[in-house]
Amino acid sequence: MKGTPDYYFSKAAAHYEAHAVVQKHTLATLLTLLEEAVSVEPQNGLDIGCGPGMSTLALSNVFPNTEFVGLDLSYKMIEMAN
């Protein structure tokens, strides 16, 4: 529905990663902190607001044996993540 967050994020999904400069920087910082703080690899992980899957993929590279599920408000973002 026009005017909802889903509408706008779905509309921007195809170009989201190209403009996600702040998100990429934040993700790099988060991954560094997680690698230092987590001593046992988790079995499961939940990526809330996963967007097109950039963070989910990065997390799965750091924790290759963890099963991740990504959730997002936008169906187009989920389609891209899959």
C-alpha cells in the first residue's frame, strides 16, 4: 500500500545495497565486536530488518555453522535476500 514503510522499502530494494554506506560501516563494526565477544558459535541466529540479505550473508560467513533466519518488513527485500 502506497505510503507505508513496506511500499517505500520494496520500491528501493533493487538499489538498497548501493546506497547503504552507513549500514555497511555499522555492519563491519558489529561483525568485529561479535567475533571478539562470542566464544561459542550459536546454533541459530535471527536477523531482524535483514533488508536484501547483506547482513545475513556477512553473519553466516563469520558463523558458518549457524542457521540464520532473516526477517524484513518489505517483501521485495526478502525476495532479494533469498
